[in-house]
Amino acid sequence: MTDPIQPPPKKNPLNRSWVSTIPPAARSRAALGLTAAAAEGRFMLQVCADCGATQYPPRDACHKCLSIDLPWQDIIPTGELLAETTIRATTDIYFRDRLPWRAGTVRLDAGPPMICHIHGDVKPYARVRLINRLDRSGQGVILALPEKDTPNMADDPHLRAISSDPSHRRVLIVDGRNPNTPDFAKALKDAGAAMILIGLSEDWLPFQGRKALEDVGAQIIPLDVTDTKSLQRLAGEFGGKIDILINNARYIRPGGVIDRTDTNLAARELEVNALGLMRLAQALGPAMCSRTADGTNSAVAWVNILSAWALANEPSFGSFAASQAAALSLSQSLRAEFRASGLRLMNVFVGPTDDEWHQPLPPPKVTPAAIARDVVRGLHGGFEDVFCGDVAKDLNERFRRNPKVLEREMTGGGV
């Protein structure tokens, strides 16, 4: 049974400072399909469209019939541990600091054998279930877990290394006035977060959610994503303490492009939703990237809450959707910049939320509690992309099938 993680002691300045490292990141083009599936926590393998063979490792041609038609499909992730070894010495600088490390071979019920990492609670020759997750280099890796959950399972160092578990970590939620913030704070507290910071612009103004935040022990601090000096002050005081940042700052107003007589509201949407993300990253990103090797309470994740309309514009909220698309593009750039340090960037795409700005739209609407649950689930899984609510999931599936058809459907060109 995995021993529970204990709260980390205070740092000794005389001890060695750990340097951020990442595991080997080289992958073939074919293997990137595994990484794409891991970004959403899916276990997928290549299945030959001609002969039906399931294969691993990924290849450019089927190992049985040489067909090149190899779509990725979800596979039942169960199998049997055939053999294992414990690595106690290595020249790789990432694994050298994390030894000993279990690895072994699992034969999938679907057919192929797989070399994978092994959770500490897996017994020799036992039945296992496999998960496909992103490692700190941003590439897909396979981890064998016990067939059934065990006590303190999430505290296993193998699993914690590929997740962004909030347990014992300090979290900053950017916008205290957002209706989803109290639910976020409660969900993170229940998940074991050590400290929750809540950013608040114009903190002298009263707001309805303050008591709910104080009830979970959150600390409210000044933060305005449109004010660079505010962010610089925050970085100076708290930048070295933030392990998980949740950017839920949002400015939204209904209306298309020609419905409005000027660009004032659109400018504000871009100022908060896109440029606000950029200011946050410039102020807090460097400190978080420097702390990804701090052990139990290392910096692990940057989370953006985005509208699913970032994938395809909803004309009745045209400029807001455009600001979300801009934020999505910026997040892709940030993900590349964070990768060298191992800091994970997770985008949570949500459908229309249950608030005053989406009143004219028909259900289903996404509640704050549902978004909070999916954020915590995504952190536990170490995902890059999470789709919250039926609308977001549907848009994602339609976007995968054909972006042009989705554009026509969203803009009234379909039936």
C-alpha cells in the first residue's frame, strides 16, 4: 500500500536546490497520436482499418498486412503484468533524481504487449488497468495501475509525477468575482489544497461570494488582470508560492460584430480575456516554471477556463468568442514555452454557463459546481484539454469531424 504524502517541511537553504528537468521527449510522428489521446486522458491505440489488428508501439504501417490506414481508437485498458524490473541506476538526469523506478511488460487483453511504468501497489503477475497520461515533457506515457483502487493510491510517486494533484499544493484563483470561484475554492479545499489565494480587483467593493470564500479559509488578495503593476506586486509577494494557477477571469457581453456601434466592449473583452492571460503569464509564469522541481509542493499546472466557442464562433456572442479564440491561441504558445520546465497548461472548455449573460440561450447550461468538478478531475489526471458540459463535448466532436461543417452549422448555414 502506498504511504500517504506528508506536508513538506520548511526548506533548508543549505540543502541542494533541485533543478527543473524533463524526461526524454523524442517521439516519432506516428507516436504523437498517443500523446494527443493522453492530453484528454483517453487510452487509444492504432487499429488497422483493413485487417482489424491492434498494434503497439505506433507505426506507419500495420505489422500484419502493411496497410497504412491506421485510425486511433479507444481500447479497453486492461491486461496482465508479465514481467517487471526496478531501475536503480541511470544516466538520464530526470530519472536519476527519482530512482528507484518500476517498469515492466503488460499484455493487453486487446492483444499487444506494452512496456510501461508500474504503480507501486501493483503486485507481481497481477491483473492491471492501464492509463495513458502526459509526462512532464508533454508526451504520452503508459502507467499500469492496480485493477482496483488502493488506499493513498494518488500519492504514488509514479502517478504524482504525471498528474497535477492539488493535494498539499497552493492554488491561486484569479477572479474572485466570477460566480464559479466559491465552487472552485471548495472543490480544491476538499481535494487537499494547502492554501487557496483568491484574486480580487477593486477589493473595496462588496460582492456576494465573499462569505463563501472566507468559509473555506481562502485568502483574498488584490489582483487585476488589466493592471500590469497590480500583477507585478502580486508576483513579488506571492509568485514563489503558487503551485497551481486557475485563470477564470472573464468579461462577456452578448452581441455580434455589426450589432454594436463601436469597439469599446470588444476591446474590453480582449483586454481581459486575451491580454489579461498574457499579463498573468508574464508576471507569474517565470516563477512557476522555476519551481517545478520543488518536490511535494512543486508548481505543476496553469489552468485556463475558456468558452467552447473558442473552437467555433457563436455569432450572437461574436466578439466574446473571438477573444476566447485569441486566448486559446495564446495558451498554445504558452504551452510550448512552459514545456521546457515541465509546467502543465490545461484548457477547460465550457459550454454556456448558468449566469445572467447566457439567459437568452436554451439549456443545457453548465453550473459552477460542474466546472469545479471537471477542473479537479483534470488536475488529478494531468490533462491538457477538458471539455465541460454537453455543449462543449458536442462542439469538440463536431470540430474533430469537420471544422468547416461546424462553422456552417454555427453560423446558420446548416439545417
